[in-house]
Amino acid sequence: MATTRRLGAEDSVTRHALLDAARALLLEEGYAAVTSRKVAARAGLKPQLVHYYFATMDDLFLALVRHGAEINLDRQARALASPEPVRALWDFATDPAGATFTMELAALANHRKAIRAELATYAERFRALQAEALREMFGRVDSGVGEVAPESLAFFMTALAQMLVMEDALGVEGGHKEARELIARLIERAGKPQR
């Protein structure tokens, strides 16, 4: 009969240090740099501890997705509860570190089915929460060319924010100034919606 290998506790300080180290490496060097040796070195720990807390590197990446997503769900909730939720949501969406983290995990997800599924699950949660908040604030939005459903608005905001951050990182600037001005006008037009 096979025995189940013992893993370190999920609330361990060491486990959190390993996740923090993995996140830092992912942001600085990309997902391919996230190896057990590099994660351990970054955390100032022995490489064996990585596999004590995470049976495989995929388990580490899945924990990284879940940990980051839960933090970001909380950040998004605070943004939506702020006095200027649309502006706060835009600021949250255009955070370069958040966009880089998501893009690196999306690149990894091209090669790892479990990571892809976990990212999709959280992305759907984020989008549904954004759309619901936008629906409560505005209902449907008159864009000047017709009404826009809250789900579409949430998608457009996310897509534009990610593209701006990605192209900024690449040094591409064409259309950025105008897109940011358009968003600023739309946010100003939204004002401080009544709930």
C-alpha cells in the first residue's frame, strides 16, 4: 500500500517565504527562472525544503496562483469599495507588477494544463465580481455609440489595462497617450457613482 508523503503546513512561515521568493523570481526573471534551487536560495533556505512544502514545481506554481489571486481578490474588493471605485479599479488593473505576474503565469499556462485551469477559474471570478460591481454602479453604460453591458465593460477595462502595461514594458508607446486620456475622461464622466 502506498504511503502519502508528508508535506509542510500551509500556514508555515517557511512556506510563505518560499512563495514570496517564487513570486519575486517570477516577476524579475520570468517563470522559467523559478526552479527549486533558485527559490530556496532566494528564500535563504535549503532546496529540499521546496519539495517538503510542494510535492512538485507545479504544486508550487498552483499555490502561487492561488495565493496571488486571493490577495488580488481582496485588493479588488477594496478598490470597488473605495469612494471612487472605477478609478481605483483602473489603478488596480494597470499595476505593472500585477500585469507582469499574470502574463508570466499565462505563459506558463501554455505548457501546464493545471495552471491554465486554475488561472481560468480565478479570471472568471475576477470578471464576475467586476461586472457585478459595475452593474450595481451603472447598469448598462452609454458609450456614445450604444449601450455597453457591464460584462463587456469589465472585459474592455482588463484587456486595455493589460495591453498598456505589456506594451509599456516592451517600450511601445503608439496610441497609449490617447488611450489613457480616453480612460481618464470616461472615469471622470463616471464620477463618484451612487450605490
